[in-house]
Amino acid sequence: MTRSIQAPHRHPQSTFAPRRLRISHLVALACASGMGAAVAQEAPSKPDTVVVTGTLIRGAAPVGAPVSSLDRVSIEKSGAASTSDLLRLLPQVQNMGATDSHTSNAQNANQNITMGSGINLRGLGPESTLTLVNGVRMAPGGLAAQYTDPATIPPLAIERIEVITDGGSATYGSDAVGGVVNIRLRKRFDGAQFSVRHGQGADMHQNQFGAILGRNWDGGNVMFAVDKNKRSRLSADNRHFYTDDMRPRGGPDVRSFNSSPGNIQVGSTRYAIPTGQDGRGLSAAQLVAGNPSRQSIQQGRDALPEQDRISLVGAFSQELSPSVRFNLEAFGSERKYSRYVDAASGSYTVRPANPFFVSPVAGAASSVVNYSWINDFGNFLSQGKERTGRVMAGLDFDVGDTWNGSFYLASSRTDSKSLSQNLNGNAVNAALADTNPATALNLFCDGSAFQCNNPSTLAKIIAFNDRNSSYTMHDVGMKFDGPVMDLPAGKLRIAVGGEIHKDRMSYYEDRNNSTPNNSTIFHLDNSQSMPKRTVKSLYAEANVPLVGRANALPMVERLDLSLAVRADDYSDFGFTTNPKVGLDWTPVSGLKFYATYGTAFRAPTLGDLDPINAGLINVVDRIGADGRTQQRGIVLLGGREGLDPEEADITTFGVNFKPQAAPGLSLTADFFKVDYKDRILTPGNDLAIFQKPELTPYLNAAPTAAQLMALMSQSTFTGNTAEPVAGLSFIADGRRYNAGVVKTSGVDLSARYDWRTGYGVMSAAANANYIFNYRQQFTPTTPLVGGLLNTLNNPVRLRARAELSWAGENARVTAFANFTNAYTNATLANRPEVGSYTTFDLTAQYDLGKLFGPAYQELRAALSVQNLLDRDPPYVQNATLAFDPQNASAMGRFASLSLSYKF
């Protein structure tokens, strides 16, 4: 529904009022309950039976699936400050889609206006990687529910992170196409540990505090952890490669003509407005054609936003009887962000009634001024917050002597808010039409030398856009697993169960940037068509030992089969069934072959389906076909009703070799092939849409005035409704479509060797992701497009990370090398090569407390340095950037020192 509200003008910050998640109260209640129960229980507790990611059968390892685990040692020596930072070190994770490091168009990163970060396995999109906490989903983040941020969980609370780089829909349902990330909590932590960390880079810093408290007793345990992490903003002005003037690197100057002082445009000719004058008495004789002013759109903006996060987690477990255990866990996180974006700018029509009017054309009826408001308002600010939390209660119980059961109830919610500054276009035009020199807008002045405009006039044109969404998810599930029969090779075990979860996403927006004036607030929400769904699921899995020690054969020491199937009934689009089969074959000790085949799917998110949520129609600039000229037009963004699920066929094959002759050596190769169809893409949301013929179906390069005016009259239009349609030259449809297909294949390689020396334990390891091919179909009517692999805005062929570490009695040192291979900038006609990029990291830990006696032996100091040699990213003409933030960080060298103490 929409409505206009007459209200006094208010500063954008005053609109912050999201509903609070009372997660911290629930966490405190869980901890208090656990401490009280510690006195009452005396019976010994049974050890937990581990369930590994990729299987639902307790105590079993997943068959056929490539699963890797990051334990506490790996987490601590990585030097990463958050779970998201840690996972992005994996070569299989591509830095495309939702991330706070860039807002490119690739995989809808430019719609991530809440500045969160998701995990993108295989480069198939953050929506295609399923992120779990203790095996259960949480409500996704972002205004369009486009990612799940693992940084919600405090790093100290994590026992291990399990990553399966294989389709997991037969086990977990939707989204597990690229893979599954499962965060396991330190439920049985006993004692207390505190840590402080300070990080410093050029022109930025980060401070972090963490604590974990836990207690175990006979029959139960409780754990509570907190993490406070604040990172300062990084200004693009402090990174010479964060620019659109690429002439020093042999490229073009693509700075904007919208500048301060600006330019008067007559056709394709621009006349620079002179510097050092206030626009009063400016004459046509002072205007000279041919040397227009230019201004970087990166000036004053942030390369990285300010982030301030606090995260809490609590877990409580108690035996109610020898056969029943009660579990309760809760976590909550609030992340505030703030980012300076581009200064407002545009082309404005000024008429002779304006007291400052001047034109190089005698008798002209108007002047078109290319103008930047950077000296009037500075860079506009985008800020907001995201709160997410989940509460889960469950029972683990025995069913007879050999079977186990589990039941859980979970409720999670994420509230997202983005508040951005803007201009009210109608108020701008009214101020330009003002005939009073004291209050009229003056666009002919040098704002760097004079105060050109009346502050009260500026106050009437400043505006805001306040966007909010709330995603709630309620889950209930039950599972039984156990042996059903004895086979010669062992017990045949199965798991059966079911789940029901209900999702709902509300959205509303308040703005005054396109209303008649900025005292009128326009309200838009999806209350009339709020997207919601109910999903009912049944699943079964069998672990079948075919050959074991009792019936071993030549070259078949062990052979295991896994069969899994899951059926999901969606209330909005129907029924889907996904099977999977896996096989493990051990011909001789130390050598194992494994393979899987299965289908997977991704249901459209509720944000995908909601035409109101992020359903913006806005006036934006796009780079023209020459790669330099900016064209102005309308881009449609957001959701569409009627989307179908994405579907995939996934095949993997792997081999692991641990030679008995070389203890400590492990070699692994995992081959994968993904055929992904009915992808939900936004092909028209591409800055290079003019350079890509395959996107022609999504581009109207010659719209009529009637078409433009029809879009500008819609309630979701966020541009200036009074902007002349004559200045708009295109309509791009960047909304979501089941647009095409992705076919990709490759191999993950890993090697590790640990050996002892007289000076300590040495370790050498390497992990690499090598992609054989990546082809994509952009529309249902176009063929698969090859040649995308190893090009800008697509996955690169090779990413690798190697490490060499030494661990002594009181110290540990690890050096890392990170490699991204060279690739091609296919957005330019001459297809220049982007150089390869190698950086080095270093971490060192020292048991500092041992210098002060036994009471302090758990006091540790750690030093971490990312990009040790402070290497700049390789040059690439990336639209209006001189580097590629998807494959290189703007942060540069960043060193952090931390202290931790456990008692």
C-alpha cells in the first residue's frame, strides 16, 4: 500500500526505529537456567554423538561428499577477525555477490545496500550457498533476503566450521547448490576466555573484544559468548587505485562532467564554469568551450564502510533422564554500518528567470548545467543496521537400545534497515525557478571558494530514502536414526524425518525524494501482497556398508554406499524431490575414491518474489558503448512474482591418498560438475549492458516519452518525477528472471604434510580451486555463452592459498600465500589482460604468560599481518574503477595484535 503523509521535514537519522530482537534476554535466561541446574544434577552425562555436515545419521561420516573442517587451530592461526573473513580465505569462495567490499553489478552486489557479507561457494551466488548454525537455518539478511552472514556468530564461540562443496538439497533442502557451510558451537567449553584485538592499516583501524564463559557439570553444560567488533571506514581518497581517472595507468579519464564548478552543456559541447567566482555577474564571454571540468565520482566516498557489530550466543544442555537431553541455544547480532557514497550530481535545466542564469548561446531559453553538489552537501551518507537472531529448543532422546531421536523448535528473525540521503528533485526545480537572488539556487558558482547557496534553500532540497524489511522464519523438525539390520560389512543405518518451516517477509519504505516537497513523506509497503510461504519436508537417508573388514576383497578393502532423498512441498510454487547417491571405495589402506550424484534446487527467496521489496525504478547513469560516455536512463530493479525454482544436477568425484610410507602426508583431488538451470538472474542490471549484445532483450535503447512517463508515474519510482524525459535515453530491465543456465566444472586440490623436527612441528599445505569451464545462458532464447571463465565479473580459473607453519613449545608461526591468476577484461573491445595477484599473510602466536609463571600460562599474544608486502591490486579498467574489488582488497597491509587469556 502507498500513501503520502504531510509532516515536518526531519533529518534522516530520526527515522531509525526498527523493532528490537530480545535475543540477549533469552541468552541470559538460558545461562541463568544452566547455572542453577548445575547444583541439582549429579548423574554422569553421556558423551555427545557427533553428526557431521553432509549426513543426518549420527556417528557416520558422509559418503562420497567432499567435506572439509576448520577447527579451532585453523581459526586462530588464520588471523581473520570474523567468520566471514575466515571463510573468504577458502579458494572455493568467490568474492562476488553480497559483500561490503564492493557494489559492482555482478550477482546483484549493487543491491546489497545493507552492507552485509554472504558466502559464495563455486561462484554460483550467495543465495546458492546454504549457511547453517548447528545444522539449522537462520533468517537471511539484506533487504531482499539475499544472503546469510556467518559473522553473526562470535568467533570465540565456534568449535569448528564444516564446509561441503557439493549439492546438499537431498539432506537440507533449498539453497544447497554450491555447497553447505555449517557452524558448530563450543557447547562444552569449560572455564573463561577473554581476548582483545587492535588492527591497524593505512588510514583505517579495527578494535575487537571477545569473551566466552562456560561450565560443565554431571548431566549438563552452559556456554555464553560475546564479540564486539568495530572497524573504521576506509576512504577511497586514501587509495590511489580507487579512482576513475586512469590516465596514469595508461587508461582513459572517465571522471564525470558533473562537477563543482560545473559545465554548461550545449548539445555535445561543454563550457567550463570558471573557478574563483561566485556566479554573480558571470558573462557569456567568460565561458570557453573545449576544456570542460571533470570530477571523480569516487571523490570522498568510502572504499569500505564503517562497521560496528555486537554478537551474543548462549547454549544450555541438561539431561532430564538417562535417555532424554534438553538443549537450548540462542544467538543475536546487531550490525550498524555507515558509508559515504557518491556526492549528489546531475544535469539541471536553468531558465532565464533564475537570477544567476548565463548561457554561451545568445538568447537561449535555458542552460543545461552538469553539476555536483559535493561542495554544498559533501558526500551523501548511507547508514543503517541489521539485527538477526535465533532461538532454538530441542530434545535428544533414545528410542530403544540402538535408535536415537531428536526434536527441535526454532524461531529466527532478521530486521534490515537502510537509510540514505538524497535530493528532492521537485524542490530542486522549484529553487531553480526562484527569482529571488537571496534564495534561488546558484549552479554557476565555484563552491570550493564561496558559499554559493543559502543554507535554508539547501535544507528544502535535502531528502532521504528509508527502507526496511523484516524476515521471520519458524521451524519445527523431528528425526529418527539408527541401525535396521546387520550386514557382513557392518550395520545398515538409516535416518528418517521431517520438517515444517514458515517464512514471511514484510517491507516498507518512507521517502521524500520524489514527493512535491521534502515536507511530504511517501510511504510504500507490501502489506497487501506480503510474500510468505510454508514448506513441508520429508527425508530419508541410508548408509549401507557393502564391503568391510569381515568380507574384504582384493582391491576392495572397504565399500560404502549412501542413498538419500528429500521431498519439499512449497505452498507458493509446488512440489520438488531431490535424490542423491554417494559411494566410498577404499581399495587399499591409505587410498580412497569417492563420488556422488544428486539434484539440488534453490527456491526463489521471498525477496525475489516481492515486487515491492527492492522493486525500485530509478534514474541512473550507464556507461555508453564507447566505454566513456555516460548515458542517463531508467533501470528497473527488484523482485517479480511468478518465478520458478532453480534446479541443478551435480556430480562429484574425488580421491584421497595418505601413503603409509609418508606419515603426515595427505593429497586430495575433488572433481565437480554442476549443470544449473532456470537461474534467477538480473541480466539487465549490468553497468556494461551497452557492451553486451546478449543483453539486448533487456535494453530498450530508444524508449518513447510515453514509456518513460509511465514508469515515472509508478509508486516505486525513486527518481525525480519532474526530470525531463528528453534527457533519458534508455530503459534497462534489471529485475529478476529465470533467465538461463550455468554449466561449470573443475577440481579442488589440497595437499598437506606434517613432520617433526628437533625444533618443533612443521606443516606445509596448499589448497586450490581450478575451474575447467564456466558457461552461461543469459536468456531463454540465447545459446550458452562460452568464454566467460577468467573474465572480469565472472569466476577466475585458479585461486589458491598455501601455508607453511612451525609450532614449537611456546610459539607458532604461519606464513600464507594467496594467488589469483591473470584474467581478461572482456568488457573492453581490445580485451586487455589483468595481471595475476599474489599476496602474503603472516600470523605468529606466543604463550606470553609462561614468562610470568604458571598462573598466567594461558596468556597468549598473537600478531597477524594481511598483505604483508602491501601489494597494490593490478590495474583494470573496471567501469569507473581502476581495480577489481572482487579479486583484490582495497585494504592494503593490515596488521593486528591480540591478547587472549583463558582460565
